[in-house]
Amino acid sequence: MKVRVRWLLICLGAVGGLFLVSGCSSIAGREGDDATKRRADVVLAGLAQVGTPYVYGGETPKEGFDCSGLTFYAHHVVGLNIPRTAKAQRKAAKPVSGDRPRPGDMVFFKTGPGVYHVGLMIDRERFVHASTSRHRVRIARLANPYWRARYLGAGTYLN
């Protein structure tokens, strides 16, 4: 039970931070409000899966997730249809300039010859991802030396 409460607090903090860094307006009806809400919803969909088992080819909470299955699912929850594999997701995503992707953007890595990995940014420093069969969906830091050395860039399907 303590673990679930901890993850709930992390999720709430990440979403609160998303609204602060994205410049959410308090005036309803602005174009930015919809984009900010969609980003928050994608982030929440990914964070809700923390602890779900890694399963190669998995793309639902019931069966488990692989990396691209998690990003596919999080986007599907908000009504966005994106490619299924990490390589195809990177190819079709709109590139994000700079080295500080925003919450809801996807981050791409090359983890081996012809092997690609993808995660979903939850704030300016951390991403949620499904990493290998030894782990579950979890949160990692983009600045971690392992991920930094394999970082290819970021892309988005969000405004």
C-alpha cells in the first residue's frame, strides 16, 4: 500500500509541475489549454502504468508493456494514433529541438545494434518507460549516464 501512495504522490507532483512549466492559463477556452490538458493526460496515462510488468510486444495494462507499447498506449488513451514500434515512432514524430524535452514528449535511445528504446517525459528531467524483461514500468532520469550516452533525441505527437 505504501508503494501505491508514493507513486500517487509522484504522479500528482509531476502533473502539477507540468502545469507550472507549460504556462497553463487560468482563462478557459484558450487554445493552449487543450494542448496542456492533452500533454497532462498522456503523462498521467504513462505514470498510471508504473509497476506494470514488462512484456515484449505488450501494449495494454492487462498484458503488460514493452517500451513502445507503453507510449502507444498512453497516446491511444487521449485519442492519438501513433505507430507501434520505437523506430517507427521516432521516424513519424515531430522532432523536438534542444535537449530539454517537455512533459508528454517522447525520448528515443539506441541501446544496441538495431535496438531502439522509447520513453515518455513526465517533467523536464524524468521519463517513464518499460525497460527489459527484468523490470517493470518505471521512472528514470534523462541525465543518468546510461541513458545520456544512448540518447538519440526527442519527438512529439502533441502540440
